[in-house]
Amino acid sequence: MEAQLNDTETAKSIWEKLPIKGKVNTWGEEIYFEIPVYKGPENPVETVEEGDLAYWPSGRCFCIFFGKTPVSTETEIKPASPVTLIGRLSGNPKEWAKVSEGETITLEKIPE
């Protein structure tokens, strides 16, 4: 699935490290996996939207939010702790429900 990264320093650091492979972890309707980027919080947020991509500084993880997490409320999607928003999915976020824990995921640049 394609995605657009934003212009945060964190997103730029991730872009520079691509391609990145990781082993999928799931937490509710969130996929996350450790990446080789070490950044502190950058404008951290406590709620996200379906389809948001984020960096979780506490775990040095790339996060894909396709729905609610175990700590979400009726009206808000919440990560485990504050995250840095780094982009958005271009496709249907619910497609990520097909990905299973332990699968390998690859983040890569799309040639222009």
C-alpha cells in the first residue's frame, strides 16, 4: 500500500533509512515494528486517526493505525503512549487487518 510521509524531521530520518524490514506486532488495530531510527518526540500526540502513520519514540517503532487500539475510547484512537505523526496511508486502512502478527513487512521508496 502506498503512503505519504509528512515533512517532520522524524519522517525525513525514516525516509533516509529506507528500505526497512520489520517483523509485525499487532495491538488491537495497530501494526507496529521496531525500526533503526532513534528520535525523541516531535510534536507528540495522544490520539490518532485511522490511516495515520506514526513513530513511537518509546519503542523506536513505526506504527500503522487502521482502527482502534485496546486503550481507545468510543470516539478516539489512542496509541499506548504519545507518538509523532509521520504520514498517512493512501489506500483503505482496513486492508491492514489481513496482516498477521509475525509476518515480515518492508517499507520502501517508490521510484518516481
